[in-house]
Amino acid sequence: MSFKDKILSSFIALENEVDTETYAHQLRNEALASFEELGIPQRKEEAYKYTSLKSLFNKDYSLFPKKESAIEYGDIKPYLIHQIDAYRVIFIDGIYSSHLSETTHDKFDVCLMSSALNNPKYSPVIEAYYNKLAPKDGLTSLNTAFAREGAYISIGKNIAVEKPIEVVYFSTGNESTLMTQPRNLVVVGENSQVQIIERHQSLSDNQVLTNSVTEIFADKRAMVDYYKIQNDHLNASLIDHTSVEQKSDSEVRLHTFSFGGALTRNNLNFYQRGEHCNSILNGVTIIEGKQHVDHSTLVHHTAPNCESYQQYKQIFDDKAVGVFNGKVLVDKVAQKINAFQQNNNILVSDKATINAKPQLEIFADDVRCSHGCTIGQLDEDALFYMQSRGIGKKEARALLMFAFANSVLESVKIPEIKSRITKLIAKKLGVEIGFDL
Amino acid sequence: MLKIKDLHASIEDKEILKGINLEVKAGEVHAIMGPNGSGKSTLANVIAGREEYEMTGGSIELENEEISELDPEERAHKGVFLSFQYPIEIPGVSVTNFMKTAINETRKAQGKEEMKAGDMLKMIREKSEMLEIDRKFLSRSLNEGFSGGEKKRNEIFQMAMLDPKLSILDETDSGLDIDALRIVANGVNKLRSEDNATIVITHYQRLLDYIVPDFVHVLYKGRIVKSGGKELAQELEERGYDWIKEEVEA
């Protein structure tokens, strides 16, 4: 049975379990039709020219985990930023785990997509925001058709959420091949602030494919600080679709740290819909072996006097493959904007590959747009300099690579995340030196 | 301390050093002078173990141990220090952290424990004062945006921190104004002891007014063609290198 056929029969099974009279289910039906038409993206499509999903989708995935999984706090603790006091929304094989989560709060909603989609109390927000921003391509449609669970974060006006919200999806490996469709909605009201950490983590060697969709709305003067930590098992793959809409004077900062996983595709779209918005898209990628990480970003400037900054630093060893496809679109009305894009890559091995494609489409005439893309190797002179001071070659390489990536880490506002990422990088580079530069 | 016998070295199959013999004893300062392209920097880099230079013959012994097969960091652990003619800029790594890593990696290789943070700070304070280095500049990225003089002072600061047995100063005077030259030379002189040795590589005699050598060698076309006391440097300053060239060609 082809993947597409399987999807259709699975949808019938899904309808037995969900309330089919809801607004969300109406969207599901539309999305299913859309998936049927569009299917899985092929390499002949420009957006997937360098990333083939073929081998991912020829596996027989289970779409609904059958068994409840007994996971204890100790099993997941290493994957939490546990030094910090945080709200936690934990999912195990796509199902919310109330005993592992910590969502007690009163001023705003951190709850489950399943209740948000079914409880009339939330329908004004759902009808106003849900599926309004995500692109309508095959994979997001697939997610919309099957998504039942995820994080629903809705923050009213003038609230500074005092603790970060950690959203973590664990796969236990109870199913030998599992595909999940997490769905997150983040609505941040006027003048409010929130920090969110998102992670997808497999707890076994089994094949896992995650097709995740996140929509983030930042109202006027809102500040959103979002971290994606991608350090999954080498048999786990992730296709992420994150879309951000910003109203005037808002600031959204999104960091993506990609160290793990077999194939990771990040589709990150920012839409500025008001003046004086600031968008920050930062990423660090360090991969090796046969890992593949694809960053496809879009920043759409539709209003004047806004700024956007993209900075992606990437290191590829062995036969790892990277793709950076960064598009900046400036509408005719979006005068006086400042759009900056920087993509620096180091190829440590001769067999590593980076496909870099910056794209600027500018229809306004009074703007500042700059982009820079570099591909290089580690500086041999610098290595010898460090070695001549007694620093071993491996450590010297690690130090150089860390220094290369460090400018991105400097913009991380949560110290615990910075130190966690620093440790992950040291581990990834196989050294024990501290990087407190 | 250092015994070099019949050293041959080439880069990209071009022979640069054609049989160097040199012995440097503990407590001594040797100056190596010579016209441009004579192989001075190559000699410094070969002793420090730079991989691009291929050693095609001879031996380099440090304290009676052959070091020519060792990696640059292993030579550093045994006490070899090279002050670079053109110190490398390393963005993102602060001077302090670089030093901390270098010292602790060396201590680890020598089977010692890591240096305590307090001791490290004390030493950094002491050595940076000796070289009149502004403390602010220790938290800046290594050599990035440093002036020529700052880079050279920073090299000698690193030397002071690492306390090597054999220091090789490759054109340390280039790019220094007279005040910086005095500070750098004072630093080097303070570090001199009966247990260490220094090789000063220079094109001009100027530095040798401040760091007074026990021996002066002239390197020309990959060989040491003349050796003498400090008065040889003076003579080279007055007469240039042409008479040496003539002597050699004759």
C-alpha cells in the first residue's frame, strides 16, 4: 500500500476517534483533500531540489500509537533543560502526559491542542488563528488532516510569562516505525512576552518521522523568544513547518540548533504585518556522518520600517549534507526596511556538501538588504598557532569551530540554554574542554 | 638544550634549509640574522613542528631527546615556544580563554592537575602588568583588531604565561615602535634564566641592543654561513649583508 493510500484509510480510522462536528474537523477534511492533490514534495520541486524525502516516505509508518507507554521522569530528565524552572508540556508518542507535565498557571493558557480544538471555550482563538498562517502544501496539509495534539499557548495582553515554556515530544519506540503530526499554536497578545523551548526526541533506535507544524502570532509590541533544540537520535527525522506573523513593534527571535537526527528540514516563514517589526532567525548546525539538515527560510516584509536578521552558522563533517535556502521578499510598500542575511559554512571533510541559495526579491526602492554566504575550511594557520601553544589538534579544531558558531550563541537569552548548547557542541566535537569564551 | 644537526627542510619540494647545525645551551641567547628569503622563518617553523614544512634530513634534539617526529603541541608541552612573525587572529576566542586552554592542555599532557582559577588570574595579572598590557584587552578576541605592537606584546605575554624552555622569537621587532620594543625586550629579558634559552630571529640589529645575544649567526641560502659574538650584529648593521654574500659566493 502506498503512503497516500495508507493515509486515506487511516483518516477513516481517525474519524472514529474524534468529534467530527467541530470546526477543526472541517479543516481536516479540506486538508485531506489538499494532501490528496499535492502529495509528498518531490525533488523536481524547486523547494525540495536538494532534499529528497523519498526514502523517508517509503516506510510503513504507524500513524496511531497503539500502546500506552510507561515513561517515568527519569527517562526524560536528560532531555529537559532541568536547571530552569519552566512550564512543561510533555508528549509521549504524540499523547499528552499529564504526570510529566507542569502547566499550573492562571493568567494565560498553556494547554493541549486536543482540548483547544474541541472545547467551545477556545473556539474564538482557534477560529481566528488555527491554520491561518501555515502554508498549504502537501506536508502541512497532512499535518492538519491528522493533527490532534500539541501545545496550545495563548497569552492575553500585557503579560510577561515569568518562566520559559518547554514543549517536548518524546517517541518511545514502542512502534517500530512511527510518524507523528505535532501541532502547536502560539498566540501572544499585545505587549506580552514569552520564551518557548521546543524539542523532539526519540528514546529508542526505531525509525521515527515527525511532521510538525507550528504557528506563532505576535501582536503589537509582543516579544517572543523561541528555541528549537534538534539533537535527536540518528534514526529520527523531522520535517518542521514554523510560521510566524508579527504585528507592529513586535520582536520575534527564533534560534534553531541542529546537531542530531537523520534528516531535518526546517521550513521557517516570517511574515511582518506592521511597522517597526524585528525578526531574528538564528541557527547553528553541526552534523556529520550521513546527516542532512535543510534550512529553508522566508522573511516577507510587507510593511515599512522593519528589520530582519538571519544568521546561520554551519559545520559539516564526513558526508553530511546541508541546504540553506534563504529568501527575503520585500513588497513595494515596505520602504526603509533593513534585511540582513548571513550564512557561513565550514566543510571539515572533502566529502561534505552544502547547497546554499540566498534569494532576495526586492520590489521597494529605498531599503537596505544585504546577504553574505561563505563556504570554507578550518584555517590551517590558526590550527598551527593554537597547537604551538600546546593545544592539541582535536581541541584546536573544536575551539575554532566553537568560536565560529559562538556569535550565534551570544544572542541566546536563557543562560541555561546557552550552557546546555555549549555542552552539546563540546560533546558533538568530541572534546572535554570548556568553552566559556 | 637544543642541538640541531645537518637539518634539511623543504616546502612544496623546494629545499629551503640545506644543512643547519646549531647548538644552543641553557642560559644562552642566540641571534639568527640574514637577508630576506634566507630561511630564518623556515627554521623557526621547522623547530616548532609546522606540518607544511617537510624535514628531509638531520635531527633536532631538545634536552637530548629527538623531537622532529612530534606534533607541534607535543613540542610545546616539552617547552618549545614560537613567537609568530604574524600572529594569527582568532575571532571568538578571548585571550584569557585561549591562555587558560593552552596552560591546562599543557599541564594535562605533563600529568599535572588543571591550574586553579585563582592562580590563573594571579598569573595573568602579573604577566600582563609586566608587559604593560591593558586588562581590557585580555577579554577581547585573540589578536583580532590588535595593532602590530599589541600582537607582538601579546605573543610575549603568552610566552611569559607558558614559561617555555626554548623560546624562538621570529621577527618580534617588526611592527614595533621604540616604546613597544623596549617593553617587549624588557619582558623577554625578565624571563631569561639559567634554565631556559632564547633564539632571536631578526633582520635588523635594533632589537639586539635590547636583547643582547651571546652568539650571532648569519643564515644565507639555507645555511649558517658565519657565526660570532654580539659584535657581528653590529658589523652587519654597518656593512649590510653584501660582504657576507660575496664571501659565500667567492
